[in-house]
Amino acid sequence: MAQKKVLIASTQQYLDIVEIKDDAIILKDGTLRAVLLVSSINFALKGDDEQSAIIQAYISFLNSLDYPLQIVIQSRRLDIDHYLEKLKNREKELTNELLRMQIADYRGYISELLELGEIMSKKFYVAVPYNPLSDKKKNFIRRFSEAFTAPKLIRLKAERFLTQRNELIKRVEVIISGLNSMSLSAAMLDTQGLIELFYNSYNPETAKQEKLTDLSKLRVEE
């Protein structure tokens, strides 16, 4: 009796991401995304005039956009295991007994502090989209034909991808400028940062134990 083959679906088929390259995310529908890591400000500590200025800058920023943005706030338990391990190694290297005791006490204090309560860290991200089909510079026939081919795209051709990425970068520069007007600094995630972001988001428990390898250190066999 022939055994039935059990097909195990890959997790990747449920994700909208096709590829991450050159600091950009390519989705299955042919659109691109860039992700900005944004700083935060303590709005409550600002004076009335400063708060009003920030609100007005935010309103002007939103009104200047003709495409959507996605703002994501990610909360994670503060992970300082690497820092504690570094202190432990430093403690072993010291010959001064007094300094060794001080580092040991400090390391114990930090560890106890983490055990007493869940100390969370927050990171703020802004996803910037670019949809080639919404490009007003294209004629109707070209946009109409691409509407049927976009879902079938697996990899964008190099020249076409470069053009679309340049348009995405222009949007990123506009967004960063708008955020700066609100006293917020922002940096665009590179390819390594994007991969780590999604790896940590979809595998929060695994990410604690298995860190990703730096892409620049990977060797691809030809």
C-alpha cells in the first residue's frame, strides 16, 4: 500500500515578503518597503509652546503625504545578557581585588533588578511604501498591464528594481526631513537590520538563543 506523502507547508509562503536586498523589502505584489528606526521624545516634559509646535509640525507632516505610512511600536523585554557577560569577563581579568568586588556587586545588582520586574525596551519604526502602479508618471496602458503581472513577479529585474528603489529612497528622505521637524531623528535600516528585525519579530524566543550571523561574514559557495 503506497504511503501518502505529507506536505509540510513552509512558513515563508504565508509571508508577504519575497526578498530583502539593497536595504529594501520586496513584497509579493511587486511593491517595495523601507523601514526607518525612529527616536522618541518625552512629550509630557515639554512646555506648552513646545508641545504646540510639535503638534503643528506633525499635522503639517501628515498633510504633506499622498501615500500611507505604517507606524510600529515594538516592545521587548530588555536583553542585556551580552552586557552582563562582558562584565563577568572583565571581572575575571582584573587583578585589583577592590575593583573586582565592585564589578561583582554591580553585576549582581543589575541581575536582581531584572528579576524583580520586567524591564521593557521600546523601539519605534516607520514603514515607507512605494507602489510602482501608483506612479503618476506612467501612462495608463503601462500601469494597466503591470496590474496583472505584478502578483506573478518573483524577482524584479535589476534595472527596474534600481529605478523603483531610487523612488523609494526619495520618499525616505522626505519622511526623515518631516520627522526632523518634530525633533525626531531617524535612520533607514540596512539589509542586515531588516533581516534581524523580521527574524526577531517572528522568532522572539529563538532569537534570544540563536543570534543571526552578519551577512558580510557569510560565504556563498558558487
